[in-house]
Amino acid sequence: MWGKAYFHLPGLFEFYELYQKFLPLFFEHRNWFYEWAEIGSIYGAPADCIWGGGRVGFGQNGLEKSILEYVKKNYPQYQLISSTTKVLLEEKELVKELQRPEFNFVVPDFRFNPRLDFFSSLPLHLKKKVEFLCNECCWFECSSRKECYQNVSRKVLGIEFEDYQCKSPFSSEGYKFSRAMENPGFIGIHKIKNVYLPMGFNQFKIEGRSLGSAIVLEFLLYYLTKPKFQLEVREQIYLDNSLDLF
């Protein structure tokens, strides 16, 4: 075994009730869950929080610098993470971001995930700063991902603008975990165990703050829970003999 994988889970505030039930199960019935999987953090933002998930700056270096200085001064114990919303697509850009001492972790654009030759060439101290986004469902061929993030930022700030129209051929379907699994950038549990952990990477982010709690539970089952205990986890959280779906 090559050490443990640390998962960063979505929805600290958005799915508070879900985690109220899930976390006691995770710690009290540890044998139900993969021994090599740990919860690194649960991230999220309160409702109407302006700086929601790092998107508000959408690449403005001056704003990012001001926020970094403020956080480091007032909350020196906090870890700082460079967001995937920067959409860094060049290897030199990503290496430069990883070398920035102010960031504890850097989340690359999910389209970097299959570039194993590049990641294997990184020195170990930079590998430890990479936090892979595992379950992105966005179209792998998308050329306007940054525009999408900018769109979210403007909405949060209340700026009037022409709404961005997603160009994905699957945009009308919304998020589907089954489609995310077919994405070339998807990182599943077998790749984590057999590819990324042996290469020296151990930080993995699960997206989903804008989704429903049912699909987030499926993420928790897939990435953390042994298959033989997944039904028991469902039963403990919501499933009983009086539940009707239709």
C-alpha cells in the first residue's frame, strides 16, 4: 500500500444535514469504509457568501493578492488552495502555480488529469501540493471553461450581463455521475489506488456543491465506502421500508 488518499468533499454548509449522519458512520464503523481512504476536509460556503469557492476573482491577480494577504494576516492557521477556476492549461503555468509558497495545494484543471507523464516528472514536494479534481462532468473538449466560471462570478456579485450559454453537447442533461465516469479526466478509485497513489499523489477533490444531496451521497458511497456496506450506509441515512419513490 502506498499510503492513504485524502478526499476533499463538497458542501460543508450546503449538505450539513447529510454530513451530520454520514460522519458518525464513517468514524464509528470505520471497517465499512476503505482503509486507504480518509476525509481530508469538507469545503463549502454559506449562502450568499460573495467569495464562494474562489470564483469571484476569476483570474484578477490584484484581487487574489489582496485576499491572500488578508487571509494570511488574519487567519494564519488556514490552508490556502489555488482554485481550478483559474483554468491553467499550460504545463509551465501549472508548475509555476505549484511553486508558489503561499498555496498549500493547487487544483489543476481536470483536463490535466490524464497527463501522467507530466505529473510523474514532478519532484515529490510539488506532487504533495497537487489536489486532483476527480469527478468533473464538464465536456472534456470545452474551450470556454473560464467563461463559465466568470459567468458564475458575475452572478454572485450581482453584475448584470448577458448570460453564458454552455456549449457542451450534453448541457441539457445536467450533471450525471455515469457520464462523469466516461470523461477522460475522471479519476476513479482504481486509478487512485493503482496509479496516482503509487506516483506520490494523495490529495483528491470531489466536486458537487451545486448538486443535490442524493448524488453527493453516491459520491461518498463510491469513493469512500466498501461495496458490501453501501446498502447499510444508505439504510442508516435515508432508506427504510416505508420510503416511496413514486
